[in-house]
Amino acid sequence: MNPSNSVAPRLVRGLGAIALTIAALAACTGTFEESAPLVLLVATGPAQAAGDAAIVAYLVEPPGAATLRTVTPLGTGDLAPDVSLPLVAWDWVDRDALAVGPGRGRTRLVALASATTSDPAGRRALLHRFDLAAFDADAPVLAPVDPSPLSFVVDGAWDEDAFPASDGASLPDGGVCLAGVSVSSNGRYAALLDHRAACGASDALTSLLVVDLTDRALVWTSTLGGDVVAVRPFIDQARDRLDVWARVAGRAEWRELDLATLELSAPLVAPDVGVPTAAAPAGAERWVLVDGRLYVWRGDAAIGSGVASATSGASRFVRTGPGLPVVILGPDLWVHATPSTDALRVQGAAGTYTAGTTDGPDRLTYLVRPGGIDTLDLLLLTPDEPLIRVISPAFRDPQEDPRLTDPRLVTWFRPRLPPTP
């Protein structure tokens, strides 16, 4: 891809001058805005090698005149040496800065570390919480919130001593395999996905658990007369409601759990199109993959008949948002300019991307793969041009100090610059 193709339109927005302005404003106020430098956090390490689990960081600086973004490794390697199990999922408290306002969110990261072994007795799960409010790119560290990580699963059993079940919740059966997490707007509640098949188990049980991280209790478990669907848990932080996808008679019902009352809504929509293999939030809508087609669901109806999309059961969404393209990772990279337009596709994309994250305000998706990080420019994406035109390499692992041999997760935040004296 010709760098001038992506830089020139963005320069029309004046990013070169804006970057300087933002730096000056940030120095005065301690806040930041879109197109300011951001930090990518990447969880690395193979699924079964607990000793190799790590979180590494990269500083991404916005483009100047006729230059692309620069991506620079931060620190000397692992920023979270206390992580002892493979990281399988993470989320941000106030991920969209709903509570504190633009430029002041994403200062607390919640990360689920889980040993997803086929041996039920070998399963363990811990929750790490990190405070990044004072993150310093010159001396990067992820400061733990707790003296030690919170314990959920020990030897395959729910850790009842650490999180006893309260009235209305029941302890899960042995063999718990935690594979997903989402947190409420203030970080009090965490929703956990217990997906036994993620541990290679013949046990097909899938359920949702809600824990109170303040009072340290298991407060809700899914009891819907059948499994919930194994999609990534999502708490809508604007309303503190948890999506619950119930598997009923060969199809799925979308419900919501109100975390304030722990009451489950009636089905919002239950189209007869099968069971989703992946789901992603987009404002009041949900994008779902069912049998190789992309559908849009709203609270009261399914919209349209769906368009052809990723067919692999391992495909998953990279969350973008309302008005942005739909990005799906699997063996291939699939991108829909809108949820109702045909997909653009790159087969075997860059050796298969393992994870992605989207900076919505700047309309950039960051994709990680073994050995590198690429950007997918959603601002320049058009449905009638090749997808590869808006994909650019951002970082390549040096041979002498590789950090991205096994990237598992990626997310971003903008460090808050300290106020000037």
C-alpha cells in the first residue's frame, strides 16, 4: 500500500497541527483527546504455558507531515510479572469514558487469567486488576489494584472461600472453565463465561456467572433451562446490563440482566435463524454471526435477511461500533463497510490475525499476529476497493528481541499526561 494513500486524507483533518495542540492542552489539563498518542497492550504466551504469560506495551504516536504512525516498544518486556496464568480475556472499567467524560476513561484494566486445560482438576482462574491512571511511558508498569489477584477457580472447582454464593445464585459444578470476562461501568460487577468446551472438554455446558468484586460474592448464575450461547460476555456500561444469549429449541433468545436488580428481562428478540457463533455490540443493536451470515438484531426485531460472511465457527468480531465497519477475525479477515453490505475479505490474512482492537474516535483498528502489528484504516475503507489497500504494517518484531511470538489479546488506552507545574 502506498503510504500517501492513507496519510494524505488524514492530513486534511490537520493532524499534524492538532497533535501539537493536543499535547499543549494535555499538558495543561491532564486529559487527552483523539489523535493523541496511545498505548497498545498485548497479552502474549501460548494457552498452556503459564510461565510464558506476559503483557507487553507499545507507544503509538499519530502521524506528522507525510509520515505514518510510529509504533515503539515500551519498557524491557513484561509489564505484569505477577501474571502466572495465560490471559484469556480483559475489559476496561468505564471503557467508553461514559462516567468521567471524553479523554478520562480506560484507567483500570480487568484481566482474566485462566488455565484452560483438558484436565478438570488442573483448571484455575484468577482476576487481575491494574490501575493505569499514572502510567508513565518513560517508566511503564501496570500497577496492581489488589495485593494479590482475585481467585475464582481452584483445581477445577469454584473458589467458594473467596467468592461464596449469595441467595439466588448456585455454585457451578466442578470442572469450571472460565473463558471470558466483562465488567460494569464502575468495576463492581464482573460477568464470567464458563465454557467447558474451551478447555477441550466433552462437557458442552456453557453458563454465565456474575460476581460482586466489592462484596466478594457470586451473585447470579444463568439458569435458563438450557445452555447460554458461547459468545463473549458483554455488559452495556451505559445501562449496566449484561447480554444473555439463551439457547432455546435450536435458536437463540437475546435477554438482558439488570445488574442493579439482578432481574432478567423477557426475550428482546428471538429470530428463527439458528444460534449465533459470535456477537458484538453496536449501540442499541447487536451484530451476530449465524451459519456464515451476518445479521443485525435490535431489541424488538431482526433487521434484514443477513449477508454472507465468515463461516468458521472460530470467527469472532473485533468490536468497532455504530456507524463503523464490521470487522471479523478468523482464518481470514472479513470486513463489511456496513452491516448490510457484502464483505471484503483477505484470505489467510497476514498469517492469521489473532486479536484486534478499535480506536473508535480515530477510526483505526489495530490487528496483531505472530511477529507484528498492522492497522486497518476504517476511515478510508470503501466497499468497492480491495481491503488490502487500507491495511498497513505498523510494527515488526526484531529478530534479536521478539515479543509477539504468541499474541493472544490486544487493547488500547491513552495515557494521561501530567499537568505542568
